[in-house]
Amino acid sequence: MSTTIALDAFGGDNCPAVEVEAAVAAAREGLSVILVGDRDRLAAELARHDLHDIDAAGALRGLPLRVHHASEVITMDDTPSKVVRSKTDASMPVCFDLVKLGVAQAVISAGNSGAMLACGLLKFGRLKGIDRPAISASVPRPRGQCVLLDMGANVECKPINLVQFAVMGAIFARTSHGVARARVGVLSNGTEEGKGTELTRAAHRALSAHPSADFSYAGYVEGKDIFKDRVDVIVTDGFTGNIALKVMEATAVAFAEQLRAAVEERTLSKVGALLMRPTFALFKQRLDPDTYGGAPLLGVEGVTIISHGGASPRALLNGIRLAGQYAARDLTPALRLAAQAHKDLFAAAKREESAS
Amino acid sequence: MSTTIALDAFGGDNCPAVEVEAAVAAAREGLSVILVGDRDRLAAELARHDLHDIDAAGALRGLPLRVHHASEVITMDDTPSKVVRSKTDASMPVCFDLVKLGVAQAVISAGNSGAMLACGLLKFGRLKGIDRPAISASVPRPRGQCVLLDMGANVECKPINLVQFAVMGAIFARTSHGVARARVGVLSNGTEEGKGTELTRAAHRALSAHPSADFSYAGYVEGKDIFKDRVDVIVTDGFTGNIALKVMEATAVAFAEQLRAAVEERTLSKVGALLMRPTFALFKQRLDPDTYGGAPLLGVEGVTIISHGGASPRALLNGIRLAGQYAARDLTPALRLAAQAHKDLFAAAKREESAS
């Protein structure tokens, strides 16, 4: 079955120009995309790309791209409940409807991430057996990537949530990064048993006591292990994960800026920097969040990619590619299966929780 | 009054060689240091520095350096209770005793940080009005530094703890970094009011409702604000703070390694890198944790500096200098005064806590 991606054309800070540019580029690569949002504004934006022939069904001649009209827009101020209850014809929730109708197989938006979470939960529904979905990020390493979750869907977590994140992260690492049997760690303030919080200790006990066929549990890990080839997946609550991810991004930016400032201070360094320019460019690309494009929301009944508001056309294009890959590689069915296969682990984690 | 620093000579991974080297360097700068630990082993180590003349009182001729015997050593496996109850003649607790006796004015150790916390609490005692001490880190920025606390003394915190960390951080920023009236933020997963956890929201309410003469409250901050000139102090629980600090260090190391690898890939880049070498060296020094040397434990009745186990002689020397500065600038009395001056804020924060 070919895969079609529903793209919320009114999500990002520079919508719909960025979305349309990304969608056109994706369609030119042969990816099937539906641009969801105000038909007239999208027609005007598509005309800038010399795409004038939108037929009555919203299809564009010659490209696997079409427009699906939605009359409203979700803003950053809309509460999740408002999104679902009263803005039913907004571009974001309509994307989810298109997947439910079988017209598309994945959703991507650079809009309000709380609203994306609400739509994922209420339109797609939770995966059976998973209590809370999680936002996953993949940090590039010299070899492979490190999957981090949760990056902010759940600011307060229970041990069962971390245990389920471990299972979902392992399946995601297999589907997305080709890791046959992921090594999974729990993020903590030290690797010794006594470290961590009540939350991490209970998750650690459950994961230690119940081995899984789908992943090996590596115990507590620290911040440095994100960049080492020690684990493939790191689980944490959404508060800590969100802060860790933002600190990581901010440190990389600060490092690059300080390096640039240091280079400016010396003439010979400037010459050196000129010679190093291609290296810096390569390096920047490796670290650039745009290279990755979007974070999947794992644990809902459909492929859902959350991109950031400031995403560039290139970032969104990469997000569309990812959405297509996840749908084509059957990420959701694999997660559904794993949730069932780990019923005993989840039951044990819940017993652990009520015992403590 | 001149300031003397009690240095635990058996704390770090390479003790006592590193400690002796740092102490000798500090004494040669005119700083007064007491090396605490096994007298014979210290005499042997000092002999390598051509310092043979230790008199019966432990003093060395010609340098403000002396040895104070302690028969035992705290290991990384010693529990805090063991340290305080049964290892009473270990080098670490003896350092604290020397301060209590008025012989020294500050303690520094690269040993077991849990044991340092226990000694600080039980030998020095908590500052009146402060419920829990915090470990503080100072992150260098192009202009000034950002004080982060708690970096790991308290993995689980209450709102009152974060409020007290705000006061202590502000006083520390003034005493140590010359910031007249610090801007203080609470670390969160977003800057909007609704973000954060129960803990951060309660601390945010208390700090918003009760202005202080000693600092201005700037609300929620994110990871990126560590590197921006937006706040001078960031407070968080010790679990999140420890992870944020380690992620920051790990990202800087990973960035540097990937840059080096990228340089190696291209000949012209190698030439460029040669020309840039002095810049890299300057840059490395700015980021090198050794430049800072140790983290003060704020909230106990005496200057206590926790250095890391792998500290180099240069790091420990910097830690000794810091310890001397904090003692000379009356950090502890300033914190004591501030705790009293903020009684109303603390009472309000506790009411906030019991109401929620």
C-alpha cells in the first residue's frame, strides 16, 4: 500500500509558506502528501511554486500532492480541550480525521504540541496496553543514534510509564534505526543502585526483575551515555527529558558561538577557519536539528510526528520522509504487538508501584 | 583574619599525590593550607616536592602549609552514617573538626560527595532557617557566570527547598560573582505559567507573590537560558540539576570530539586546525571544568567545597583558591543573614505547600 502523509499546513510559525514548500519538495520526490488547511490560501501559496491546476477534488496535476480544505487554525494559545471540542474543522484535527478515514497513513504538524498530544489521544486513541504516550527524540552519534523518551508529553510520570517507554523505545529503535535488540537505560543522577528518585528506583526494580525478548535492560545511565555506544534507548519522565534535550541543544549552540567568537579574536585563526569551512559545514549539518525534522509521538493508534514551530522547509521535508518511513515500516502495528507481548512486565511494574 | 583551608588529602581518585601537588602550589601562592591525612604517607609525598622538614607540629618550614594527621580514609562505598558514626578519625571528617576548632576556615575534598554532605550537615549543621543545603555550580558565559543549584544534594525536593535555593543562589552570586541583585529563575520545561510540575508551580507561586530585596524573580526559564544573559541564578531539584549539568558537560565533550573527527577527515582542515590551535586551547580552557575546581555546598554553617574525584592538581588548586575567597568574603555569614531576612518568604512558601 502506498503511504500518504497528512500535513497540517497551518502549524508552524511561518505557515503556510514553509509547509507548502516542504510538501512540494516531498511530492517532487514521489512522496504522497495532503496539505490540510484553508483552500484559498493554499492555492495562492502553491501558485508561487507555479502550481496553479488544483482540480475540484483538491488534486494537483502531475504531482502526488493535494489540498484538503479545513476552515480553522489551532493557535499556540488554544487549550487541548478547546482543540478537540470546539475547533473540529481546524487543520490539525482534520489531519487526524484523514488518517481515521483511511485517506492518509500519518500526520505531521509544526503546531501546538499540547494540541497534537490531545488529538493523538482523542482522535487516534491510546495503543491498547499503553497508559501514556511519549514523545521520542533521536540524538545522532558517530555510530547510530540514541532514542530518548519522554521528551515532554508527561511532566509527571509513574514507574509503569517509564517501563512502557522502555518497550516503545526499543521497538522504535528497531523499526527506525535497525537495532535488533536495543539496550535500554533509565536516566538517573548516578549509576549506583541507591541513586535516583522513587520513580526511577521503582522502574529500575521492575525492569531488572523482568527480562524482555525485545530489549536488554542496562540499568541506570547518566547524561554522558547519550553520546556513548552503551545504550540505544534512554527513558525518563517528560520534565527531565525535555530539560535534558533543551540543555543539549543550548550547549551545542553555545559551544558553536563561543568557538566562532574565539576564532574572531585571532587573525591566524581566521585563516585557519577559512580552510576549515567545509568541515564546519559538515559538522553543522550533523548537529542541526533540521536534519531530523520531527519527533514521533509513540503510544497512540497512528503515526504522529510533532515538528517544532520554527521548523525550516528542510526540517519539515525530513519530517514528512520520517512519517512516510514509520508508516511504511508498520511502526504502529509493531508497537501494538509489543504492548501485548509485555503484558506481564506491565502488570509486574504496576504491582511494584502499589507495593512501594 | 587570615584564612586557612583544610584539604582532605585522601579524597580524590589519585590521592594523595594530586592533593599534595595542589596544596604545595597553593602554599607557594601564599595561601594557608592544612593537608589532612596519614602523616607518613603525606611526608613521603611531600618529599617528592623536596619538602622534607615537617616539624613535630606538622608545619613545613618556609611555606604556609602543614600536615594534620588522620588515621582513616573515607571510601566511595562508605555510607554517610558510617562516615559520621564510626570513621571519626578519617581525613574528611577531621577537616570539618579543624574548622569547628577555629584552626581552619574552609574545607575542600575530592572525595565521596554523599559523605561531604553528611559531614556538612552533622559537623557544621544546617544554617538556621534553611531546611536543606544545596550544591551549587557556576557555568561560565561570555559575560559572567550562571549559578545553578541544586546539583545533586537533594534528589527529591519540596517547593520550600527551591525557594531557599533562590535566596542562597542570589547571595552566592553577589559574594562570588559580584552580582548586586541577581535575577533568579526556576528551571522548567517551558516558560508559560501552566508548564512545570507541581513542585515548580508551587515554588513559582511563592516566588512571584513575595518580592525580595536581594533578588528579582524572573519566572520560569529553560535550558537555553543557562547560556544567556537573562538570569544569574537558576534553581531546580537535585535530580534534574545533576542531569542537566552532566548533559551539558557531555554535550561539550561530544561536540569537541566530533569536531576533531570532522577535522581529521580533510587535509586542508588539518592545516586550518593547526593555525587554529591557540584558539582551540583558549576555548578548551574556558570550558574545562578544571578551571573552576569545586562546587560549594550552600546552607551549612561553614565553607564546604566539593571537588570531583578525578580532579587534577590544577582543579584542586582552583578549588582551594575558591574556598579561600568564600571564607574571606564572609559567604557563610551573608547566607545566615539572608536566611533570617527571608523568614516571611519561607513561611509563605510553606503555607503554599500545605495548601496545595
